[in-house]
Amino acid sequence: MNKISWSQVQTYVQCPYKWKLNYIDKNRKFTDSIYTVYGKAVHEVIQHYLTVMYDKSIKEADEIDMPNMLVDKVKYFYSEGVKNADGEHFSKQSELTEFCVQGAKALDWFKRHRGEYFTKKNWELLGIEVPIEDKYKSVGVLGYIDVLMRNTKTGKIKIIDLKTSTMGWKKEKTDPMKRGQLLFYKKFIADKYDVDISMVDVEFIIIKRIVWDKGDWPVKWIQRFEPPSANVSINRVFKQVDLFINEGFNKDGSYNTEATYEKLGVNTKCKWCEFAKSPEICDKGKK
Ligand code: SF4
């Protein structure tokens, strides 16, 4: 059975032709950048801290040398990225060091203010990278939850998505495709744990890489954002998902290879597209 993920829905909304190139034509080209390397490294360090904190003790978690762990993870993911790019380097030592230094400050701040974001009182960790494997209409659904928590008093479940960002989220907070990710997961987590959808809350935790110290008020390296997640917002997201499935798949769940997929990413979005410099694959990127 063909499977969909939220990133496929996002790609389709951005440019249906790009989705076709990726998934029907199997032309996928994922290339790492310093941002993806740093993001993966920060995720793993925070996820490790939380696992130790909830499965062992806060004291043991606080003893973790997070900045050093970050350096090791950045080195690991960078070398993996270079390997996948057939040996081509995409960053340099000075840039990697700069990111590690900035990340160390954010992680140090996280450790000192951890209690504002994660507490053991009435909360348990259900899992890290919790898989979603479900079915929706004619397709399978695949996804992973960064951090999944349960309130032991109310029974409510909380989906947490960790994001790294240069200076935090501003316009991203109103971007339906950014917010939609957790609303999409919310339905499937409710199914997985057999609870009413109203028993699932969602939250983004955004780890900034750079903050401006304005002197007058305390600087926060971590931003919390809870997008509106009532039924009306969820229905809006699934309208988009339904449109994608109806256009991209046949009734039996196979790909719709007969459809004409629009090249929508003209102008700004083409700029970031992996096919923008491959006119033999897509001629629109040149415009
Ligand atoms: S180059 Fe532009 S039009 Fe072509 S696939 Fe990418 S986003 Fe779509």
C-alpha cells in the first residue's frame, strides 16, 4: 500500500509536479545542509536528555554534557550527509563550529530552564520518535512523533514537535502548513491510543540558534507554540489531505499516473526546489 506523510502533503500543496517527481517518478534527491545536520543533532541531544530525565532521574539528565554531545552528533550527521552527497562537502569547519557554539548556549539555557517546559510532576514520557502507522482512506499513513507525553492526572496526551530555528517563529506561527503537521498527527495519535481526539494536545517547542540580548528583559532561547487545534482547524487540514489523496491516488491506493500535475512552484518556491537546477527534469525552475 502506498503511504503518505505530512511532508508529502506539504510538498503537494507547494507544487504538485514536485510531488509527482519525488513519489511517482521516484526522482527523490534529499540533500543535507548545515541546517538539517544541526536540526537532527539538536533533536537527538534533547531527546536523550528527556529519556534520561523521565526513565532515570533529573539529576542524571543534568549531568549529561549536552554541548559535547552536540559536537559529536553534528560531526556524525555531517559525515553522513557528505557520504550521501558522494563526498561533496556542503559546509566548512568554521561554520560547523559556529553552529555548535550557538547550539551549546541554547542547550545550556534549556537545562537551566527545563522546568518551564518539562516536569515530572503528573507527567510521564510515552515515547520518543513514536511511530504512527495507520490507514486513511485508500492509503497508509506514516510519521514519527518527536516527544509524546501523558498527564497521569487527566490522562491527556501531548504531542511535542521539536523545531530548530535561527531566531524563532514569527510568520511560521500563521503558516497553515507548519501548524497543520501536528493537527494531522493528532487524529492518528488519538486512534493509536484509543482516546477521543479532544484528549490530545499539540505543542511546538522551538529552539532558537541566535537571540538578541535586549538588556531590559530576559532572553528566551526556547519558544513554545500551541497552535489552535479544535475540530474546525483539524477539518481544514483534512480537507487539504483529502484533496491530495483524491488527485494523487486511485481508489485502490495506487498512484494516479494519468493525472496532470501542475507546476505550481514558479517564482519563489522554485528557488528552494531540488529540481530548480535540473531543466531536463523540470523546466520551470529557470523562470
Ligand atoms: S522547479 Fe518549481 S515547478 Fe519545478 S518541480 Fe520544483 S517547485 Fe515545482
